[in-house]
Amino acid sequence: MNDWDVRVTVNGVPHRRTTQARTLLSDFLRHELGLTGTHVGCEQGACGSCTVLVDGEPVRSCLMFAVQADGQQVETVEGLAGDAELSGLQDAMMREHGLQCGFCTPGVLMTLTAAERAGCSAEEAAGPQLGGHTCRCTGYAGIRAAIERHWSRRKDS
């Protein structure tokens, strides 16, 4: 039997779908749930564009089957903005021109969100955390400036 019943909560909304066992989480989010903010780049887990949070941990959704997320909490970039207001990280990315084509941006934002929640420093976020993402447009300068802006704003509040 190839079909599986998957129950997952995505951005706080419970979903139940029947899907094939081989369906990747990235495809499930994009095609089954219509959440197209999760981008699929390399399909090998190397570029980081497809990064989402599963039970608070960043994962490459192109390397995880949807059935593996059964019963778990998934967060995508669509869940970052509350009440149509950008999150602090999203605002910093916009103000510091941390995105150009925007393809890598959702994955970067999800990884940085996890890093922020884990209490990482700006240096850790701009180094090891960001190191797992490929950005071909920005040269990372704007992204690093956004990290500095956001982390320094957090210290001030």
C-alpha cells in the first residue's frame, strides 16, 4: 500500500491528508497544502532553500518524507509574519537588503529563527548557522547586516 494518512500541524493549523509514502515534506507543503514559500533548490539538502522547522528544529524538507512529519509541528516562512506584520528578522532582511532574488530567503529565515530561539549569538548565526545556505545573489553581506541589526535590536529591548 502506497498511501499514508498524515496528520501534521503547520504554522499552528492542523492538517490531515492522504499522501504517497514517497512524498517529500517539501512537496507535501507546496503541492498538498499550497504553502509555496518553501523553495526546492538542489534536492540534495545542500543549498538550504527548503529549510523548515519541525518541532522547532531546522530540517531540510527535501530530505524528509511527509510521513516522517506525522504528528509533528511544522513551521514554514508563511508562519513568521503575524497579523500581516513582518517578524523582526524579516524586517531586518528587508531594511538591510539581505535578499535579492529571494530564493534562499525562506530557508535562511527559518534557520535564523531557530538560532534566535536557541539563544545563539549574532556571530553564531552569521557563521555556522548561515554556513548551511547557498545564496548566489547577495554575497551574504546584506544577510549578515540583517543579522547584526536584528540581534542588536534584541539586546536593546
